[in-house]
Amino acid sequence: MNTDIAHDLRNLQSWLQNHLTGSVAVLLGGNASERPVSLKSGNAVLNALQELGIECQPVDTADADWLMQVQQFPHAFIALHGPGGEDGTVQAALELLGISYTGSGVLASALGMDKLRTKQLWQGVGLSTPAFTVANAETDFAAVMETFSCAMVKPAHEGSSIGMAKVHNGAELVAAYQNAAKYDASVLVEQWITGAEFTVAILGSRALPAIRLETSHSFYDFDAKYLANDTRYLCPCGLSAEKEAELQTLALAAFNAVGCKDWGRVDVMQDEAGKFYLLEVNTVPGMTDHSLVPMAAKASGMTFAHLVAFILALSVKNISGVAA
């Protein structure tokens, strides 16, 4: 299989039909807070696979017997978001069953889902990420805000901006912490970076064109991601060629440091001086009509079906040993 992103979809489709050994299970839904987003992603993937003529069936991991259901499939396309799907647990179950699956493996999935340990790893290898602290009920919230002045509060193991809030003072921090703690025992307080927000999709070993995110909300929250019609996605992103290359190089380094593979997305802030700061890595990004990886793929000349086929083909290649 030619893994060049511009590879002809018909050849890729033919390759899949020749190398898939059976039907594909599309894992979707689940029990996490991001279940509604996962259902949208999974159904979009199902429609694309059907368009490609690839036999597929949905498997909702919220079903008590989902492991029994999935055993009949040799391949799985993971469209699960959040804990219980993006954190390595499903990946481990599929490995034990001998089922090939899309995206990162067990360790990288677990690490990428943990924002705290991801940031600690990035710091350890010298990659820039905003300063942070871990909050708990005993935290001196006023002292934290004296240090940060403005901060982002986020549960360490959630996605889609669930439980996140921007805060400016100790009272706001207390309320934001209490809300975030409903979702996760581990809560991060991260230095707010004033500037532009970017996201970089990774496909295979390449960084796709960066997307700049602009929203009228105080930050790129759940509503801005999935509901608002006025969120702006700029691609080309407005950076110079040199700065975009720097951003893509940083995103790839961050992705590889966590041990991710095949596809994902890295979120980055740029401060007013032009310096980039890593926010997080997404090992199973959204695949909805508001999602960013499909936008970046489109900017690279790929249809949504082409993107789905490419991701699936990478997983078959990695598991079966088919030469790239």
C-alpha cells in the first residue's frame, strides 16, 4: 500500500478489499460523557465504510455483551471518545481477542487520555507546554491565581472540553474546580496562554495543514466545538510557511513522544510573542460534521471516505504485516 496522503482513493479501496479478511466492527457510543459525540462519529464512519463497499456493523460498547459481539469481527474501527474507549481499555481487550484496531496502542492511548502525565512527559523531553498545577480540595486557590492571574481548569481524563472553565480569580477557580471534580478526581489548573489556538491533525507519519480556531466564546468549549455555527476554522491557518512548519514539527514531536501512531490530533496555543505551547493530544479525534481531522484532510485533497479508508488501511497494515 502506498501511504502517500494523495494516493488515489480507488487504489486504496481496492487494497482494502484485497487485504481485509472480514467485516469491520465500528465501535461507538460507550458510557463516557462524550457518548453523543461518539455516536455521531461512529455513524459517520459507518456511512463512509458503506460508501466504500466495505462490510461493517456498529457495536455499542455500552452494551453488556459488546465483547461477545465484537469477537465475530477480525477488524475494528474505534470511534469512541473519552474514558472507557480512548484510554487503552478497549484497545487492550481487542488485542487479547486478536482483533486489529485503528489508532494508537494501549500505552499511548492511556497516556494520551491522561492530560497530567502527557504534560509531564512533554516537559521531560523538553517540549513546551503551559505551566500547571494539580488542584484538590486542600488547594490554596487564591495563591494559585496569584501565580497564574488567568487559568484554564480541566478534568485530567475528559475530552470535548467537558468540565473545563476559564477563570480569573480565586472564587471562580473554586467553582470551576468543584465542577471539574464531578468528572474526574484529577483536576488540572493550567496557565492561560493569550493568543491564537491551532490544531494539527496527524495521519500516518505526516502532519496535515494546521487549522486556526476562532470563537466568540471565552474559549473553544463544547458548544463552540459541536453546536455553534459561528465558530471559525481557518485553513490555511494564516501562519507564515516557516511558522506553520515549526508548528507541524512540534505537533509531530508531541505525538511521537506519547507513542501515538496512525492518526490523531494535537492542540496548540501560540502566545503573543509567537511561541507555541502544547495543550493535549487526542488519540481518537472526533469524526463528526464539526470535527477537525476531516477538515484538515479535506485541505489535503482527501474526501471523508478517503480519510476513513486510509485510517483503516494503516491498522490492517500494522497488524497483518502487509508491506507499506
